[in-house]
Amino acid sequence: VDLNRFDYCLTHELREDDRCHRFPYWQAHCLGQMEYREKLLAPRKITEEELIAENRDFCAFVCRNPKGKERNALVRELMKHRKVSCGGSFMHNIDYELEKTHAAKHAFQSRHYFSMAYENESSPGYQTEKIIDAFLSNSIPIYWGNVNVEEEFNPKAFVNAHAFRSRKAL
């Protein structure tokens, strides 16, 4: 954005300019969805012991867009070792069709210990609802995208793919 053309800027980007005000995409998305507001106001807390006792499946992946090369490569790598349940139309491998609603996505993710929360691209400050969906499902996000994600979310609450040297190490 050429700030010489504007007095102020509302953006998801991290900018060192007093005229730029950051409004992350995930916040705008959550504010616009009633079910997010309700869950964010009254989150279900779960202990590590309760999570383990639930005997969930390994990892959930919900995606329609095949463009995320990093994400797709990790899913394929994980599938060499454990089953990743793919509920979206891309890489679909479950025996039913997942409704295209946030409630259905959250219910699906809640049956898994981990959820893929990869953005289509990595850009400082760019972060969609993907990590929030996993959090609201009490599923541990495996996140890649915003390199500054730990400035907004507790780094002990998710797996940050950026913290690993390689996909294999992750």
C-alpha cells in the first residue's frame, strides 16, 4: 500500500507506521461469525489428561484448495507415518462428506488430537481463522503461515512449524 495516497491504512500486515492500524483477518472473520463469538466468550477448557482419555484420531485436515505446497507436502509426509483424516474435498479420504460449515469443521477437528492449520502462504501478519478453528475444537494446531504467530498466540498452545529446521524434523 502506498501510504502517500492515504491518511490511514487498515491492514493485516505488520507495518512500522503510526498511520497503519493492524486488523488481522482472523479477528475480522471471528467477529463476523456468531458461532465464533459464542465459543470465544465461553470456551470449553480441557486438561491434558482429559484429552488423552478421549482416545482421538491422530490429525485432521480440512482443505478444498490444493495450492498450499508447504501444507500439502507436510500432510503427505505425515501420512507416511500415521493416518491424517482429510475431510475436505482436497485429499479426501474419509467415508462421508463433511458439511461446508464451521460447526461441521469444528466437530470433525474435535475428534483429533492435532489439526492442520496451514495458511496457503507465509507472510508476516497474515493469519486466517485456521488456528482459531483448531483452538475452538480443542485440537492442537500444527501451524504455518504468519512467522510472527507467537506474538498473538501462546506458543505452548500449538505446534509452530516455523520453529523446526525441516519438514522431517517437524
